[in-house]
Amino acid sequence: MPAPYTHCVDPVILRYYYKSLLPTWLPARFVKAMLDTLVKRAVRRGGSRSLILPYLEICITPRCNLKCRHCANFMQLYDQAEDYPADTVLNAFSKFLDGIDYLAKLRILGGEPLLHKGLAEIVDFCGKHRKIGRIIVVSNGSLTPDGDIIRALRNAGAQVHISNYERTRKRREEVTEVLRTNGIHVLFTKNQQWKDYGRGEHFAYSPDKVRAVFKKCPIHCKTLVGEEFHICPRSAHGTILGFIHKREEDYLNVHALSTKELTRRIIRLYNTDHVEACYHCNDKAHALLLPPGEQ
């Protein structure tokens, strides 16, 4: 279930947030004692007064060199996909970060993000920003990152999550070796299975049913696509592609809001009980498993 904002931030995330605020020259023993005190105090009062987000993903391009039939994010439905320019991505993300106090985990994805010529610039920006904790670039493992991307990943302390597709197994092993040789941590999902959320068709759910679909949704993928923040990537891409009705209450444009209003709207989206995209999700997806990466 997509948790409301007040249930999203746990003591581990609080610890990372408070640590990001402390000077790096402080002795480790002093830092530990201070973090223990701050986290305990926040837990006692029911959370931090700051806006701390546990997770966000940025789609920097819908382009992909694979055409996965069952891609849950609808990448296979783009006919003429184009990269979001790096300055567009960074301007929107910078404005989004103005509205929050800390982001615990950021995933940079596509499509296939290694196709984006500005990936190194985007990773550089994220690695230098104090409001961002863990950085993960998600790749299908079919492309070897160039020297600029390797440098950016290493300097940012970023990790690379490689999808475990049989089609790319041999190439994936080569890419993994390059990354690990350059000191970059690589993540895999073992025994990966995809769920069948549907191809975007509309289901005639009742109001109670659509709220139930949202409540049991296993996706926690708050996403920034272009200048828009959505609580679901299917919502973002389905509205771009035009087959999901775009409701004002289901997203926000970061450049259209003041910083104060942006903060308020982010929390409101976290606390919603459904979005229009839920009418386009199969409520039996948890029981319908698909082979990952099938072309």
C-alpha cells in the first residue's frame, strides 16, 4: 500500500537526514551521540517537523534499447521517444528539492538512462547536493557506461541497479565487471518477476473499488517526469501518452508553485486515496506473474 506521508519516515531515514545537517569535521563519537538524541526526540513527537521523503525516481528519458512487452511504465508505447534535456531535468529537480528538506533514496531511470548524453551531468549534480542520500542508476545492463559516467558515478558514490533479464545476461556480466573494476557497487534483483498491471486499458471500478486497488498497490514509485511530480509512474506516462485522463489533483507542476505551496502539495499527494491511473491497473496484478524483460 502507498503509505501516507506520516507513515513513510522511519528512524533509519531520520538518522541519514540529521547526519546530512552536521559538519563533516565533527568526531564520530560526538556525531553518533547527537544522532541518537535527535532521532529519539523525533520518534517521541511522531516524526520530524521537516519534510523528509523516503524515495523518488526521476525518469530522464523514455528511450530504451529494449522493447519489453510488459513494461509496467508504458515505455513500449512511446513511438518517438526523446530524452528530457539535462537542464530541464535539473531545473525541475532543483525546484522540487527546494520544497523538501531531505530525500533518502533517489533512483535515476528511463527507459534506459545510459542512452542519455547528459547522464554524467545529472549524476554529478545529485552527488553534490546535500539534500540527497542514496543514489541509484537503474539500467538493463546492455550498455557499458563511458568514462564520464564512470567518473560521475564514482564521485557521487552512486550505485547501479542492473535488471536481471535473460536476454542481456552475457552483456550484463561484462558491464558488471567494468563497474566493479572501477569501484562502483552493483545491485541485482534475484529471482525477478514482473506483475501484470495491464496495458493501460480502463477498468470500470466503483469509487470504493478504485480506492481498494490503490490501497493494495505494491508500487511506491513517486516519480518526477519532466516538470511534473506524480505518485505513480503509470500516472505520469499514461497521461503523457494520452490514454489516462489528467486530473489536476493527481500531479503537480513544480514550476507552477511557490516553494511553500510545493511543500503542501507534495504532502497532499502522498496522502491521497487514489489517482485516475488506478482505473487503468489490474486489481489482480499480484497474482499474475510475467517473465521479466520479454521482448
